[in-house]
Amino acid sequence: MLQRAGAAEAELAKAKQSGQTETEQTKQLNAELSSVKKQLRDMKTDADAEAEIRQQIADRVRVTQAKI
């Protein structure tokens, strides 16, 4: 995922340097880059939620073990 984002950013930078600011290719690269960034944000949100759930489960196990 990060490689795809890096490749899209690199291609976009090349296109901007060569003066191709509003070609179909740059529009497509901008769209791909936005899509990849959204996917990365979603994955981070999922990972954060998973970590929180794991912490809650670990806390519950610890409390239950303390009761025994």
C-alpha cells in the first residue's frame, strides 16, 4: 500500500515538473493518490480500533484473574 502511494506521488511529481499540470494522467494519478491515502487512513483507524479492543479484553482478563 505504501509502495503504491509512493509510486503515485513520484509519478505525480514528475508530471508536475514536466509542466503537465492538468492532463488526464495527472488527474488519474491525483485520484489514485487520494484513494490510497483514504485506504491508509481507514487501515490506521481499523488498527487503532483493534488495539483498543485487545486492551479492553486484556483488562477484563486481568480483572477476572484477580477475582479468582
